[in-house]
Amino acid sequence: MHLGCRDHARRKVVEAIRTQPKPKKGRTPSVASMMLSRINALYRLERDWKDLDADERLEMRQQHAVPKLESLRRWLKQKQPKVAPDTLTRKAINDTLNQWDHLERYCEHGQLRISNVMAENVIRPFAVGRKAWLFSTSPAGAHASAAMFTLIETAKANGIEPFAFLQQVIASVATADTDEALDALMPWSMNQRQVQTPGTLNRRRLQAYTGGAWMQVGTP
């Protein structure tokens, strides 16, 4: 699932506003200012719903956020040809429309957030260290690395010890032949008691399972 980050799209609008002179009193707001106002309305809805569970939040998004998003999209398409192509405002509009499917995806699932900044924060250790392991040997190796980091950081975000979690998943995934069984192996479906103490698989076996690319995580 590719989830876009509304924070990034919003930041481009803010940058466009900063390059513009302050509007005179009584004048019509700039396109960028009106765009920011519409985006901020979506964030206000999310703040109002922060204490809802995922199902309730999904229902509210479908009822209230989706119509606002559709209105914003129509408005942006109307404004796009009227804004000079070499301006930051036009760039913000273009980028938002080009990423639209990803930016509105949070409305398809109640547990997703309008901002993807949390995912960016947890991937920062990987981004900082990637020059140390510049090559992944093959595209498959790069995908394997990304998958491993996703599992590790998702486990940490759910309070699960990563190394023990990986051992539990690798030991159980081969026999998880239903959607329910696979869902039970997700970090948010587990708690610390369900995750076995590290030791079920040793590091050599785990290295073999992960294609030879071992990453130091958790407590052995």
C-alpha cells in the first residue's frame, strides 16, 4: 500500500505563500492561501476524530472528509490552468494532483493517518545508515531490506521486541494458510506474552531465512 504524506503536500503550499507579498486588507486571498485553508480543514477533522476507533474514524472520513477531498480536487483542476506554470503555487497544485491517489488513501482505512510523518521518523535510522550499506546486491535484496525494516519498526511501534517478533513470525508463517492466521502474526495483533523469548531460531538460521542479509536488531 502506497500512502502519500499530506504534510509534504501542505509544506509546498506554505512555501508558495511565503514567497508572496502579504495580501492587502479586503483583497481576495491568493490561490495558495485558499488551497491551504482547504487542506487545514481536513486536518481539523482528523483532530476532532483522534479519539475514535478505526471503524468509527473510517465512517466519519467517508461521510465528511471524502466530500471535502473531492471538492478540493475539482477546485484544483479549475485553478491549475489559471496559475502561471513557473510559480511555486502551480508546482504545489501539480504535485498534489499528481499524487492524489496516494494522498487520499488514508480515507480507505481508519487506522491510517492523514500524515505519513510517523513512518518517516521510524525510517530515519535506515536513511542515516544507508550509506554504510550502499549496495543491496540486487533489486530483490533491496526489497528484502525494506521488508525487514518495515517489520522491525512496526514491531517497535506496537511495543513488541523486534528480534523475538521476527523469530515468531518466521517460525509460524509457513503454516499460516488463512487470512485470519496471517493477521494473527501482525505486530498489532500480538502482545509481549504471545511473542516467545528469543531462542526459537538462532541467528544463522534467521540469516538463511532472510537471504543472507542479517541486520542487528533487538536483544539476541
